[in-house]
Amino acid sequence: KGKRAFIAGVADDNGYGWAIAKSLAAAGAEILVGTWVPALNIFESSLRRGKFDESRVLPDGSLMEITKVYPLDAVFDNPEDVPEDIKTNKRYAGSSNWTVQEAAECVKQDFGSIDILVHSLANGPEVTKPLLETSRKGYLAAISASSYSYVSLLKHFIPIMNPGMLSLQLMTEILNLQYITHRYGGGMSSAKAALESDTRVLAFEAGRKHKIRVNTISAGPLRSRAAKAIGFIDMMIDYSLANAPLQKELSADEVGNTAAFLASPLASAITGAVIYVDNGLNAMGVGV
Ligand code: NAD
């Protein structure tokens, strides 16, 4: 029987979440996605209008099916957390059940269980500011949207995850990319460091308690919507081309395929790992 995956952080066909969905679909998984509420309408209407059809093509020629799109805002755990200005915001008012807890409940009602959980989302309102100039509010917002969102997703989805399954998140290299990542500001570098550490702690807790594996892919630079918004993604790609062991542009599919491997029984002894999918750039050290 095919596995069922819930992928949080898909709102177009350019990012890593979409590529992971495709690789999992190609391997036979049923795909559910969680889409940020403000991006939901445009994503769903683009899907319906066939705007993504070209990028839905799988290696066997068939089209990836997304069984259901769930609205999600991973910054809020339950309705009590949602402030009035968001509740009444036009972009949120048309959707319901989009806090993490409610989304997990809806998936449970609709499908009973999942086998694979993917966290492919991040947000940092002050990402273009150096850390020294970042406000407390901006820093905490980055950690909330990019790191705690993962803890929260796992916490709420783990009761409906089948044992032996995988939970996966994406992060950016931070350790060996100082040259570039000192510009990855606003607390985003901090958020990614938290994710790296949480991978190990969550792997222990989820492994012991639920027999679930927890791994992280540290991906190289990709021209996604989020990355373009930060503004120096081309420089990061050039830096990688100039310095990485493999001098080729990274494709999102290479990250998707790694996710499919990690989600498969082929990786049944891999947990608590941060896997670099970056043309080897991480191996080059700080002083390149
Ligand atoms: P992306 O724009 O495709 O994905 C980010 C998604 O997060 C978007 O769909 C956005 O709508 C969603 N999102 C933001 N705030 C949210 C919230 N509060 N609740 C729910 N969803 C929310 O861009 P991407 O680059 O593919 O990013 C996916 C992950 O990969 C992120 O964690 C990112 O940091 C990481 N990553 C990206 C790169 C890169 O160069 N693009 C490199 C390494 C890691």
C-alpha cells in the first residue's frame, strides 16, 4: 500500500516543498499539502487552472495528484493563539481550521493517518537585517515561524503518524557558509541552528516513543520564491558554483529525491541526521 505524506510549505511550483511532493508522488505516495493561508487562494486557483501542469509531470509521464490542500499557518498552534487582527484579516477570514492543531485534526478526520511529515517552510520578517540590528520581535518571529513551527507540527501530527515513518525538515547550511550566511539575518541563522539541534533531540524522543525517524536536509541554494525575496540568492548560487566540489547548479529534484530516499525503508536506520544536499559545498570549510 502506498504511503501518505503531508508536506507543509507548498504554495507554488518553484520551492523545495513542491519538488519533495513530486519525488514522493513518483515513488507512489499520496500527497497532502499544507499551504500558508495568505497564499492559499492563488495556489489553489493556479492548480485548478492548470498553471502547474507542466511541473506536475512525473518521470513516468503521469501528472502528480495533490489529494487535498489544507490551509495552514504554522505560527499558530490553536484558535486561542490567534490574535484579533489576524482573525479579522481578509486573507484569513475565508479559510478555517488552519492552526496546526486543527490542520492535524482535519487530516485525521479525512484520512486517519499519515506516514511522512515534511516541514519545508520558513519566514523571518527581518531577514535582510544583520543579527546585531535585529529586533527581539523579529528574532522571535523568525524562530516561531521557522523552528518552533516544526516542533509544533511534529507534536500535533505524531499521534496520527504510523510507526516506522519519517519526519523531515529543510534547513540552510549555516556552519560552513559564513561568507554568505552572515547576510542571512533577522534571526534566520539562529532559527536554522535550532532546527539542527532539534533534529537530534526530536529523533530521540520520537524514536523512543513512537518509532518515528526524524531527519533534516540541509539544502544548497535554490531560486525559490522565499529565496528571491531575501535578495541575494544569485550571489549564493554563484558562490556555490565557484567553490563547491560539484560545479553545477543544484536542482530542487535532487533535494526531492533525497527526501524520497529518507522516507523510504532504504533509510530505515537513519535518524537524527542532517544530510547535506548541496553539491558538497559544506565540505569546503569556512575559509574558501
Ligand atoms: P518556498 O517559498 O517554496 O517555501 C516556503 C514556504 O513557507 C512558502 O510556501 C510559504 O508560503 C510558507 N510559509 C511561510 N510562513 C508560513 C507559515 N507561518 N505557515 C505556513 N507556511 C508558511 O521556498 P523554499 O526556499 O523552497 O523554502 C522551503 C524551506 O527550504 C525553508 O525552510 C527554507 O529555509 C529552506 N531552504 C531554502 C533554500 C533556498 O536556497 N531556497 C536553501 C536551503 C534551505
